[in-house]
Amino acid sequence: MTTTSRNQQIPQVYAATLQPHDFFWFSSYEAVGISSSEGVIHNYALTYALNRFERVIAWDVMPQYEAEIEQMVLYCTPARSREVARVGITYNAVDEQSLRTDAEQNINTPMLGQRRVVVPFLRRGLRAEPVQFFFYLFAPQGTQLPRVMRIGKKRAIAVLSYRLLTGRLVRRTAVPTHLVNPLDIAGTVQAFWPISIPPNLLLDQAEIEDDWFLVAGRDVVHVPRRIIERSSN
């Protein structure tokens, strides 16, 4: 298999680690009043949080992800944790006057349900280890990277660390060492395992043909379509 180097420069690429410091909750899926968080973070949600693009006033019916992300400096791949532990938090709507949960209410309030949230640590006998999510970050040279951010439904605090990657940019067929958003792919997907979370599914172990990758030792990073387009302009 031949590889082709690209002379054009892309932004710097970092191997990033996200460590939640609080119970971490977002709705990966919901059924029968139970909302559960998986050990995967969609790269759109992560990109919004990294850029502190947290509050949006919109008059459109549908989300405008593409237009909004184009305004952001940082972009990333989806994140995944090797292992997570969850705990259930039960909630109900309470009538403020009677303090009853079975009162008829004419407003839109959450009824009885449960949130399955990610615990920020893992128990190892008498020890506790932090839960960590791993992803790759694309940032223009000289950008000051965030070290602390808030993310998730309850804006949990998370700490970030980075390792700058140095490698070759090549166009070939490869399986990246991370999850991939199919909307970031410019080549052809030959095989993958789907992970279904909103707003669109992610690809695990995706074999991608005729696309751009940064190869840095064991790290094989798929370069998203939008990053290639930005570097061409």
C-alpha cells in the first residue's frame, strides 16, 4: 500500500484526556423514563464545550451544527472512556403547594424517572481511580488550550490534559485509533461498528479508504473533512 504525504499544513493535533470531577450526566438514550449516560461523548457536544459555546439563542426549528461549528477555533474527535461506573438518581415532579407527586399539573414538568449518571471515579478495592475520556483535538498553532471546562446536562467540571503529536500526514486506507463521526469522513467507509447516540451515530473500528490521517507512532488520527477544507483555504 502506498502512502502520499501532503505538503499543506494542518492545525496542531493533541492527544487529549478529559477527567470529570463531578457526577457526569447527558442523555445517550432514554426509554421508559430512564435516561442513561454511556462512556462516549459525541464530538459536537465536546466541541461546543471546549469552545465555551454554551448558550445559544436560536429561532430555527433544527439545530445549526455546521454553521455554528465553523465559527469555532477548536475541533475534536468523539471521546471514549475505557471504563465507567454509573449510579441511578431517581427524580419526580413535586406540587409546591401540597408536596405531593400525584397532583395534576398543567405545566410541562418531568414525571417519575431515573438518570443513570457517570461516577467520576472507579473503585479498585480500597483505592479509587479517576474516570478518564480520551480524544484528539485539532487546534491552530499558538492557541491557548482550556485546562478546565464544564460539560454535560448539569455542567459538571472536567479537567483537561494534552500531549502534542508529531507525525506524518498521509492519504491512505486505515483504521483510526478513536471513534469517528461519519459526517467528518471524506473517503469511503468499508467496515465499522455503530454506536448510536444523539445527534447522529458514531463509528467504532471504522476502516476508512482514501482519506487523510495523521500517523504518530501508535496514534492513527483521522483528519476530519472540515479541517482539511480549512487548511486548503
